[in-house]
Amino acid sequence: MAIRRRRGQWHYRFSFRGREYSGCTGYADCEENAMAAAVVEMARREELRQVKPRAVVKRVVSVSLNFGEAAEAFLDWCENVEYREKASTAARLRGSFAALRDFFGGQAVASVDGPQIEGFKAWRFGEHMVQAVTVRHDLHALSVFYRKWAIPRGLAKANPVRTVTVPSDAESIQEHVVTAAEEAAYFAAAAGLHAAHCKQVKGAPPNLADLARLMLETGARPDELVSARSANWDAAAGTLRIAGGKSRAARRVLYVTAPAREILVRRAAWGGEWLFPSDRRPGHHLGQLNTTHDRVCREAGVSFRLYDWRHTFATRAIEAGVPSAVVAAILGHGSLRTIGRYVHPTEDAQREAMVRYQTAANVRRAG
């Protein structure tokens, strides 16, 4: 059967004559309705078989979706087809598309062009005050949308992202170690935003504050945390297992600090499958929180990437005397060469290091 559970109902998805078909059966996703849902799916297949191939081709070419509708279909395809075994990639694409859908809205997919994308870049930099790396990720997601989905389905003839300048790696990689003052301002702004949100959604969890604090306390990647299952948390041992990493080194066990333990115990107590469940998409984990992070940064008067909490952890760990090899293992790196990109000694740490160096030199001279 080509049926699946989605948002509390049985949906069907299958391929026929080179095209994918999906839709809601109208039945709730309990086991008693599975057979009835399968009948709907088979009826839809039979309906398509009655249509001549030429008519089907004409229908595919004439399909006209606006950008928002096409984006939702694309993201569904990413999660269930193209990247079904790479949940973190699908989550990153969904996170980038939050801003893309807001900007391009209801216009036709084929009408998006270079000047409009330049306008999107200016909007992201000027209105949202995001860094170059965020815009780079947004444009990469938009390019994937056109190359892998819109163009093959006849919704566009070319990839408009190829006509604009994408921020380079040099512009995008701007690591920042968060200071104590920035940390305090950030979490105060996050608490204020959460309090306002709770007035609209009673009992909503502090997702951004919890995610940022866990990154700062464990050094984990944001996608590793939002995609972690409750079963990965072992309260007795005080460990969080990262099961879905990109490499063998990324698949690791984290021994958490007391602040991280408090967050994980609280989130696991909800009893759901995910530590960070999505409130918009039941049964799925949370997507990226970059847009919310950018808003909190504006409220706090600071500017850094969500990923910089990971760099801050690495730098503070080295300054605390944790060996580089251990920090690399905690971060999930398979080589010590990468750790240099994550450790950025502060001026105070460098000053203290020179004092220790001078003290050691004085001892040698005296001896």
C-alpha cells in the first residue's frame, strides 16, 4: 500500500507515468481506517489509468503553482523522497524556505528572476540583519528547489539563482565567540520573546533558549539536537546519544553538564518521540530556528549566528584546560585539523597565557 500517516490522516503517494501523485484520503490515521484509505489510493490509480498518456502530459505542463504552494510540495518531496534518509538536510532546507516563502509569496515560480533575488538579499540583510552565511544557505536552498524540483516538473525553464552573486565562503564563515555580556542579553531577549509567545500558545516550550543553551553546554550541532529522540537521552547515565551524524566521529555519546541535564529531563518528561517536537507538524521534530534566532539577536542588540554557540563552547572548553583531542571528540570531529576553525582564544585568555609564559621563563632563569 502506498499510504502513510500525515498530520493525523492517511495520505497516499505513488508514481504513475513518470509523475508523483499525493493527497489526503479523508480518513483518520488509525489502523481501522487503513484498508479504506488503501481503497481510496487504488481508486485514484484507476482514475489515472483511464486518462490517455497524452492528456496526462498536457496536464503536467499546464500545472500552475504559485511559489508558496510549490515550496510546500518541494519540502514534502525532500522529506519523504529525496532526503528521506537525511533528515537534517531536509530540516535545513525547510528552515531556509521560511524566509523564501515570505518574500516570494504568491507569485509564479517561473517569474522569479535575478533582480527579484537581489531584492531578497537586500531584504534579508536590511530587514532581518542576518549574516552572509544565512543568505548563502537561503540561496543554496532556492537553487536546489529549481534544479531538482521545479525545472524537471516544467514549472520553470532555468535556475534564476545562477544569475546572481551568492555570498562566498570567505564572507559566510565569520565565526564569533559569544561574550558573557552578549550571552546575558541574548537569553534575556529569548525569555521575553517566549513569554509573549506563551500568551498566544499556552504551554509552548522555550525552544530557542533550550536549543542555544544545549549548544553552549554540549557543543552539539543545532540539527543534531532538534532531531534527537527522547529515547536518545539516558537520564540515569546523564548522556545524550547523537545517532544520525554525517560521519563515524559525529555519531557519539555526550556527557552533559548540570544545566543541560535540567533541560533534557524537562523535555523528555513530555513523553513524546522527539526532544524538540514540532507544534506545526505533528509527528515531526522541530525545524531550524534561525529566523527566531535572528529576531532575538535584534531584540538583544547583538549579532552572531546560531552556530556560534558551538564555537563558543569549543573556545571556552580549551580555555578551561580541556585537551584539544577531547574537544574534537565532543564536537564530533574525526580530525584535529578541524578544531582550529572552532577555537578562537579571547584577548583575556591570550593575556593570561603570556603571564604564565613569563612566569615559567622567570623560573627557568632563576634556576
